Amino acid sequence: MTRLPPLALATVAALSLSACQRSSDPAIEQTGARPELPTQSDALVPAMTIPTPEGWGGELPTVPAGYTVTPIAKDLKIPRQTLVLPNGDILVAEGSGGHAPALRPKDLIAGFIKKQGKSSVEGGDRITLLRDSDGDGQTDLQTTFIDGLDAPYGLAFVDNTLYVANQGSLVSFPYTPGATSLPGPGTEVTKLPSKINHHWTKALTASADGSRLYVGIGSNSNVGERGLDAEENRAVIWEIDRATGASRIYASGLRNPTALAINPQTNQLWSVVNERDELGPQLVPDYLTSVREGGFYGWPYSYYGDTVDPRVRPQRPDLVRRALAPDYALGSHVAALGVDFATGGGLGGPYSEGAFVGQHGSWNRNDPSGYKVVFVPFRNGRPSGDPIDLVTGFLKDGNARGRPVGVTYDAPRGALLVADDVSNTVWRIAPANARRTAARPAARTPTGGVAR
């Protein structure tokens, strides 16, 4: 008789207990400005289900009638975020970091479960360049642009300088227009918090005038169980002076701000944030929010304003009183990892004004949530209306054919780019009658100009 190793036995037992956890209630509305927040349920073993990877088998994601979806890059090594350069080239950050030690038995089990939903490919620690020379929506050149990085994630481009957020540092590269490769490892602008790196990704964007960079830094725990000393400079967004590298905390209490973007209508910073786990299948909703300078968003003491999390010790009622409620709930455990705004009419129709959001998908519930790209309509610079499914079909027969991460709106070509880190693909979504624009001759970005 074959004996299972201890972790496998523990996992089987945990899954048995997990299967007994309640599923979500479809009558509870958890998107929009005022999500319903059910009763907390802090179980010994939280609900855990993650669809295992399975190839597309020649099929494609599902998009609405009148739109097309095309793979423009394959065989990547964990693509996470993308960036369109001024000349039309597309950069893809590839990598996987973290490796925080488990603290509790259920950390081991959750880590094992989450690993089942990931690609078996090792992260590339690189940036790949994609070029479409004739504007036909197909990639003519796919080549390594920068190699030897450390789990790169966030990307920004200002004044012919490329900025890359590794898991432990922000680095810069002078850019030669039209270049197909740049020498690494780049010049360090500033170190980034990397102690433990429970949440290793470092989101990045530039201010509208290009003078400042914003970096999203996730927490080192779910709700401070590693001790609050480990959370110094974590669960925050940094503002960095691009000229000097000097940094300060711009906003705090954001458990894991996984992607950042500037709303072009208002020049306001926005973020998608992954909230805490292990309180039930419908707690706590991940969210999209504008980010106020000096704002505190509750983590770890509360969520959605003053809803207290009793697991945190010591409690801080003084901070709870000033905690801000986020602008727009996306649903519990959808794991939003990408955000970008439509400009110039976007993809047209209902996708003209608002934000695209990539939802990587849940692990902490029995019925999976997320695993799609949605569009949040805006009006006058604010969310207005229910989220609209744009790219679906990532789940099939209990398996994940892909998982969306970064989303980037390619304004000159009127298309949306979606990085998929399970099938290791970049997808391109566009109106069926989209205009075709060849790669523009590389020219210097004007002072203050920003590419995201």
C-alpha cells in the first residue's frame, strides 16, 4: 500500500474540510459602489478550489459579437504586465518571485493548492519585445529585449527612459528609439521593500506629467499574522521623485495594490487592490479605487471603511475611524491584477469610457470567481454602472485554459492587450472593423510624455 507524504495527507484532509464550507450566495450583490458584506466566517480551513491548467486546444477566449481575439505572442515565460512604447512596440514583463516561507499549516496547504493553478513554466526574469511592422495585428518580431532581471512586473516609460519594477528594486534604462534589445541590469533608481515578499509584485505607473513614479507594494501577510514589524513600508503605494529617486508613502492600508493607472480624464491615480482572505467566499471584495494622497484604506484593521477585522491584534480604532471606503467593488476573491483606461473612444460601444480590469481568478472559495476581463463603465471620471464581461472562456469543465493578468489599452491601434500567465500568451482584442496602423517611426517622447 502506497503511503502519501505528510503534506499530501494534510492537503487531502484540508480539501475534505474545505469542501464542507458554504458556497457563495448569488443573491448577494458584490460589485459597484456599495457591495453587500455578509457575516464573517473565519474557518479553521478556508474554502479552497482552484481550476487546474489545461491547454486551449486550438480554441480562443470568448469576446462579444463584433470583436476579434488573436494570440500575438506565445511560448512566453509567465507574462504579467505589458507596455506599449511610442513607436508601437509592445513590451512584456515575464517573471515569478516571492517564495515567502509558510507561517501556519494552512499556509502550506494554500500554497500547494494555489500552485496547482499555475503554469509549469519557470518565470523568464526578462522583458520580451513584440513588433507589428505592417499593422496587421500580428507579431512580426518576438525577441528578448532585456534579460537577467529579478521578477520584473511593473513597467513605465517617460522621456526615452524605461522604468522596470523588479521585486526588490526600481531600475531604469535609457531607450534608443527602435531598439530591439537593451543591456541589463539597468540603473537602480531606488530599492523596494522585499523582506519576505509574501506579495512580491511591484505595480508601477507614472504621473500624468511624468515627474513622479508610483509603485504598489503588497502586504507580507493576509492580516498581519507575521507581525506588524514585517509590514513596514508594505500595503502601500509609494510616490518616487523621478529625478532624485526620493520616495514617500503616498497612500496606505491597501492590502495588495496589484496594478496602477492614471485616469486620463482627471489625471487621478487609480489602483486595483486584492483584499484579505479566509473570511468566507464573499469576503472581502477586491476593488478598483481612486487613490487619495495621504489616504488610509483600512488594511489590516478594517475593510470597506469601518468594517472591523477582529483577527488583527492589537486593534486600532483610531485608524478604523479614518479608513476610506474604496470606490468600486469587483467581487470577492476575483484577484484583479490588471487595470488600464480606455482613451479616444476605447473599443467602441459599451467599452468607450472606463477601465479594463484583468481578473486572475480565485482560490479562496468553492465556486471560482474572476477568470475574465471586465470593463467598468465611467462617466465624468467616475465609475458608473455594472461591470461588463469583455473576455471570458478561460474556464472550461473545471479547468483553467488561461488566467488574465495585465491589461493594456493600445490607443493608436484601438486594441486591448491581455497577458495570460497560464497559457503564456498575449491576447489582442479589437473591433472586427478596427483600423490598422503600422508601427510608427520611433521618435523622442516630448518632455513629460508618458507611455504606460
